[in-house]
Amino acid sequence: DCQWIDITDVRPGNYILQVVINPNFEVAESDFTNNAMKCNCKYDGHRIWVHNCHIGDAFSEEANRRFERYPGQTSNQIV
């Protein structure tokens, strides 16, 4: 299925996009390590660039250090 992310009220800036599938492990799988993805995003008001993506099994301390940190990220609020 295709999914749309509504960014109508999002201001231009740098963000982190995180997608999690089956977070409660309700669907049986042989391997859950690829159920999360995290990427750095840059939005200029017209276009979005997504880069530095990692799947769940790559979320080591080292992989997380490579993510750029942005204001508002710790509170999940867009300011």
C-alpha cells in the first residue's frame, strides 16, 4: 500500500523521519530487525531530501551518533 505523509503545516527545515511497522509485534515474523527505518530529512518548502537512512538493526550507538540533531527532536514538537 502507498501511504502519504501530510506535511501541509510543516515549516521548512531539517527533520528526522522515522517509520515503524508492526511495533507491537502483533504480526508473526521470522525477523523483526527491519521493522524500523530512520532517515535525516531536509525540507525547503517545495522539496524533501531524505538521506543517511538506516533500518532497525543498524540503530547501534554508532549509527545514532551519525544522525544530525535538530531543535524540537527530543520533544517531538515542531516549533
